[in-house]
Amino acid sequence: MAPNPLHLGVALDGAGWHPAAWRAPDSRPTELFSAAYWTDLVTTAQRGLLDFVTIEDSLRVPGDAHTPTADAVDRVRARLDAHLIAARLAPVTRHIGLIPTVTTTHTEPFHVATALATLDYTSRGRAGWQARVSATAEEAAHFGRREITDPSPAEIAEVLATGTVPPRARELFGEAADVVEVVRRLWDSWEDDAEIRDVATRRFIDRDKLHYVDFEGSHFSVRGPSITPRPPQGQPVVTALAHAPLVYEFAAAGADLVFVTPTRADGPAPILEQIATASATRTGEPLRVYADLVVFLDTEESTGRQRLDRLDELAGAEFSSDAAVFAGSAEDLADLLAEWGAHGVDGFRLRPGVAVDDLPAIADRLVPVLQSRGLFRTGYPDGSLRELLGLPATVPNRYATV
């Protein structure tokens, strides 16, 4: 095994990350909302010994955030709840981490904390959380509690040209930072030995070991304590997807792991420099950085490029993504991962272009190549998701009394 073996996870989004993935020959569009479909995907990822799966979610149907959802009916226009999918997968998987996306914008942090703590229990210490902002007017309209205005084309152009952060974006990420802080406090609001369960003395808990979090912010206040005991990991793994300095700062302040999107031309070095700047005041464990790639791998029938070209033809447009797109062989992808890993990236999150084709190719083609080069493990170690990712297994409780 190499001195710094690679960490590898996958991001699952319905039929796959290409908008025409559901129309690929082997896709299972009639099963997208079945437990069996998601179980098959995650057990395939577990067969490949991957660190985790993230499960995409938002408060709108899949598609471009700036395109009205009614305007495109040639793609999957529905979602299942990511956290509930993870809850269904927890008892039928054993080693792989389960990281659902849960928005920070229109959900109560108390509910987020208890839901993810429960997932950590049902998965026996394999839960994580991808925190995401819901920044569109369409999402806000589902709740009617606040008004969010979509940026105009001129505002978007200004952001792209100058890098200026709109006040509304800074406010949403400020709120998201508060949500992460409250969730982490609630996870700590029970000390590890708060449960006594002594039938003879009729004491289930030691009330002195439950703590108020007493958070007061500009968006909400939460007293606590949680109604769910401290999760098995103490602090489940918190992740975020980031494309800009503002979001790097958000991740550096509250996340364990950040997903980034380097370009093929520049590689990860410029982003790693920006994250180092954003993390200047961070204490404790360094922020882990995982690079995202959308992948279309060679199969027995077709090359990855041929598969991508056919999907583009079905979609009527060339595929583009926030992340770099790779189409080719497992060997060439292994070369790219090794190159980026040598620049200091801690791991990779691969986005299968077509879930039923590219996820098995990752597990059965890419992983053996990496193993043959000593870059990836040949079995799962025992332990929690935190341990699998190289994070400290034990996280001190901020409220613990001696």
C-alpha cells in the first residue's frame, strides 16, 4: 500500500448525473423510486470498498437551478428524500458511509440534528451530512415563510466577472453556518454516559449530563437539549460542496470534509491554495478536501466517450457540469486520480454519469487498477465512518463534566 492511499466515494443522483441517463439502455427508470434500486446501487459501491455514498437532494426537482422546472420534461423530474433513502439503506449495509444531503435553509436545525443522530444509530456509526443551501425563489415558495429573489442575468454576470458575493448569498451561508453550529451543539447536548438505565433506582438518565445549548442567532434560537442521545460517532461527518471562497470559508468553519470541483486544465492546486487561506483560523483537524469528477468509463460494449456522445445526442445538447468530466478507461482515470492526489487532494468523489453502468465500472474496473498500484485498500477496516476517513474516532464533548 502506498504511503498515502486514496480515499474514494461516489455521489448518487437518481439515474445518474447526465440528464439523459434514465434513457440509457441499461437504466431502470421504472425502478428509480424503489428501495431495491437504491439498495443495488449502494451494495455495488460497498462491493468496491468505497468510503461512502452521498445522496443528492434539494427542495426542487433535478435540473438547472435557473431553469423553471416545468420547462424540461425529457429528464427525471422527481426526487426521493435523501435522508429517508439513507435510513432505508442503513440496516442492509455494513461498512460504507451514508451521507444524505439535507438543506440548511428551510429546515429546523433541531430536526436535522435528531434525524442525523438517528441515522448514526441505525447505521452503527456510518452517518454523515452534506449541508446545502437552498437559494432559489422556487424552493422558498414551497414554505411561504420568507422571500428569496433569484439573481438576474446581469447579477450573475457581475458575480462571474468580479467574484463579488451578493448580500443574499452571504446571508444564506451565514444562516447555514449557524445551522451547522446548532446541530453540532445538539449532538453534544447529551454526554456519552448520560444514560443510566438503572431499573432498581428508576433512573433512565443522569439529568446533570444533559445540557442546554442556548443558541441565539439572527435567524433562530434553540434551547435544547436534544431528544436523541449523543450519536455513536459523537459527531457524524459533516460535508459541503464548495465552488467559491465564500463556501470554502463556510466549510472551513464547520465541516470535516469539503467537495471541490477542479478543472482538468488547472488541476486542484489553485483551489487548495484558496482553501488554505479560508482555513487560516481553523483549529483542530484540518479540513479534508475531496475532488469531484463526473465519470463515463469504458465498458465491454462501448468506450466512455462513445457512451457520453450517445447520451448527448439523446439530450440534444453537450453535457456540462460544475465538476470536470472524465470519459475514458479505468487506467487513465487512475492516472488522473494519482496525479491529483500527489498535489495534496485527500480523496475523490466520483459522480457516475449513468448510475447502473458507471458505478459497477468504478467498483469492478477502477478499484482493481488502484489496488494493483497500491493506491487503494483491499478490505474494509472495522470502525466508524470517521475512522474510515482518517478522522479522530473520539470527539470530545464540549459540555462534558469531569
